[in-house]
Amino acid sequence: MKIVVAKTAGFCMGVRRAVDMVLDASNLSQEPIYTYGPLIHNPQVLAMLEEKNIFRIDKIPEKGSGIVLIRAHGVPPEDEKALKNAGFMVINATCPRVVRVQVIINKYAQKGYSTIIIGDEKHPEVVGLLGYAKGKGHAITSMEQLFALPKFEAVVVVAQTTQDTAFYDEIKAWCKTNAPHYKIFDTICGSTEKRQAEIRKLAKENDAVIVVGGMQSGNTKRLAQIASGTGKLVTHIEDVSQIDYGQLSSARSVAITAGASTPNWIINDACREIENNLQHQHVVKGVLFFVRDFLLKTNLMAAAGAGFLTYACSMLQGIARDFHHALIATLYVLSMQILNNLFTIKSDKYNHPKRALFYKNNRFYLSVLAILSGSAGLYLSFLMGALSFFILLVMSLLGLSYNLKIFSFKSKKGTVARIKDIPGSKTILITIAWGIVTCLLPAITNQSDLVSVSMVCLFAMGLVFARTAFFDILAIQGDRITGKETLPTLLGENRSFEIIQYVLLVDMGIIILTILTNVLAIKALFFAFIPLIMLLLIRFFKNNSLISGVHQEFVVEFLFLATGLLAAVI
């Protein structure tokens, strides 16, 4: 069974912007926060907003207080004015693409033009657009309705930004032939056009299509209609529990897409569930997927990666077969990762729902495992010397206190009471911690050369930084919801990708420089391929969503195992 995920699936720019704006307001303000109408047509997102005490109002009261966010669809200008007059602080999150259409209609309405809007008059976006037409607006959804309109002397023709491109092309063709004086504007969002073009292509190339998104979402329903037009089996779902796997059993390939109001965590969850259910029909694949998921959600994969990286760093420093420190690193990372996951079940509910459920159901056993592995790591470090033990003890205490309220001071963004509240601290601290256990502890015990230790440590930290920042990008929506300020939530996805690429390029440069200066042996050149491969993979993942987030995590984690395997064979 082949599963293909549409590149254009998920939040469009306008919806992402509106969700980010309301979440930022929620995380930074103590005032009541409302949205005027449902923010987007997605029940899971609306439920998530209510959990954060962000509620909707459907009618404008005479008096109000707090913040009201105007959704991406936009509203009539009189509604925005009424909200301000009622006493609300208004945040306008209207999509810039919709604002452009509003400006066009308003400009020509002031000149006395009528407006024809291709869209459902009851859709929120169209309701808002009609408010700018000064009583001369007409919304139509069929050619028959167009024919029924009078011939206007002065009129502009625009489309709802999520309208079917094929239907609008038909409208434009008729106007050019029968009413060439009509002023026609291409107002369908480029994201919508790409999304619709891709689903037409995917529907033709695959046996079945699953469209994920709200049943009340106009653009999502339109995707399902377009796919159905190809004659293929099409299922529109809000939740994976609605899938009839019996219908899909005969399909050799399934395409998955999602509406512009469907968040990444719902798409990822749907992909994981569909993949697991369909692939489990094949015993071998089912076992492989089970093992992959188990290694990732228990953090055994990450812990093993730390051990293998430690072995590689020891070999680069000239320390032969240092399995002792590799085991210490494995136990330390396993303990800290489990504890961190136990404290982040709330955000994992969105980023990794299966992992969140696993940790919730097995909290006691995982807590015991974290304590035992952490204690074993400390005991082994004690055997290596007092300094190693002290360093690891301090790191363990810092790791334990990461999620605890141990201080309190005010910042521009609110009260900082925990280490985790410090913006961007997660990525930086994980990078430093891994650098210490993979390079510094072995160097202390074996009194390695300071220059080689420094260079190898920078190399290891570069790999860990790239890994952690990339995983933070994959989890950006869930982190924004829960208010976690990781580097991607602070800098944005594109800027974070740029930084990751620069770090990996520097990592390759470090290896080459150390060889040219005889700090490391010539065989260390092979290790430059690790950051190179990671760089190429991350660039590929950024531009290609056909690979699920779980596969991406597994592949990146495997590169850390590859460092140890490479050290063992060269």
C-alpha cells in the first residue's frame, strides 16, 4: 500500500497567521480573549482554543471588554467599527489575500460600481466582502445565477479566495465574451489554486483520496468535490476514526490531503493512523513500523544515538573503545528525555498524540525507568572519578529542575519562573548537555588534548543543535498552542531552517579544518559526510511533505547511530 501526502495539505498562510495571532495574544495577555465567530472551520482547533480560554462571540454586545480577534475570513467594516465602539480591543487577523479583495470592492464601490462575488453569500468571507459593496453586491454560485443578473454598466467581478478555479475560469470566459466591459480580477488565493491543482493530479494518480478537515470548511469540501470529479473513491473526514478501512482494502495507493484550516498535528495523526492500519495488513511491515514507533516514543532511539555519538567522539579524540562513557551518555539521555516527555504531555497531545497517550498510561513505569537509568548513569560516572560524577550530578539536577518553578522574575513576555520559560532555552541546553556527556566527560577521564576535545565537542554539538531545532520545527504548532518558546516559534520556520543549514555547513568545515591542521587524523574526513547527509535530508524534508513526520524523526535519529557505526569500521 502506497500512501502519498499532498505537499499543500494544511494551514494556508492566512489561517496560520490568524491562529498565531490569537495564540500570541493568549500567551501574552491576561485580558479575556474572544474571536468574532469561529476562528476557522475546524472543530479540533476550536476545542483547543476553548482549552486556552479563547471563546467566540457571534453577536456584538452593547458593551464589552477584553480582546476580540477578527478571523481570517474578514468582516463587514460596520462590524469592526461596532466591536470597537462596544469597548473591545480589536485585533484584525483578516487574511491579506482577503484584504486585497476588500480593497478592490471598496475602491470601485466608491465610484458607483456594482460588485459580483463568485461565492456562497452565507460564507463568512463573502458576508464580509458584501459589506464593502455599499449595498450593490451580488453573490452567485452558478452560471444560472449569473445569467439571471441584470446587465450592469459598471461592475467588478471577484471570487471568494477559496473558490473553485475551474468554475471561476468558466465565469471569466463568459464575461469576456458576453460582457467585455466587466472589470474582472483574479482574486483566488495562489495557495488555493495550488491545493486544487495538486488534488486533481493526485486523484488521477491514486486509487483513493482521503480529505482531512472540518465538515463546515468550504475549501475542504471543495477539495473533496474536486477529487470526486475524477471518479475515484473519496472520503472526507474530520477524525481518523471515521475512516472505513474496508473500503480502502482494495486500493493500491491512497492520497491524503487537507483543507486550509486543518493543523499539522491532525494531518500527522491521520497519516500515522492510516499508515499503521493499512501497513499492518502486511506482517513484516507491521512489525517494522511497530518497532520504529516504539523506539521513538520510548526515547530508546535518542538514547542509543547519544551512546553511539559518544563512542564516535571518543574515537576522534584518540580514546579507543570507550564503551563505558557511551553507556553513561545513553543512560543520562534516556532519563532526561523520559522526564521531559512526562512533563510535556500537554504539548505532545498535539505534536505526538500516541506518545502523549503512551506516557499518560504508563507514567509510573516510565518514571521508575527514568530514575533507574539516571541513577545507573551517575553510579558509572562515580566509578570514573569524582569530577565526572560531580558534573553529571549537576547536569541531572538542572535537567530535573527544568520544568520546576525555582525562581520568579518579570520579563516583557510575562513571568519567568522555570528554566523552560526562558525563550529558546530547550534547544541550547540540550545541545550543551549532549556536548558535555558525549565529549567532555570522556576527555576528563582520559586527559585528552584540549584542541582536539574542543573541535570534536563543537562538531557533536552542531549535530545535536541541528537535530533538536529540526524536531522543534516539526512541533512548532503544538508548541505555539502551549506557549513553548522554542527557536522556531521565536524566529519562524524559514529562519530556523537557515540557521540549521549554516550550523551543519560549519560542522563540515570543522572536520576539514582539523584535518588540514593535523588536529585529527585523515580518516576523520569520513565524519564530514554525517552533517552533509543531515543537511541534504533536512533540505529534502523541508521541500517535500511526502515523508511523514515519524519517518523524518527516525531517519535523523539514525544518523547518530551512523556516527558510532562509522567510528567502528574506519
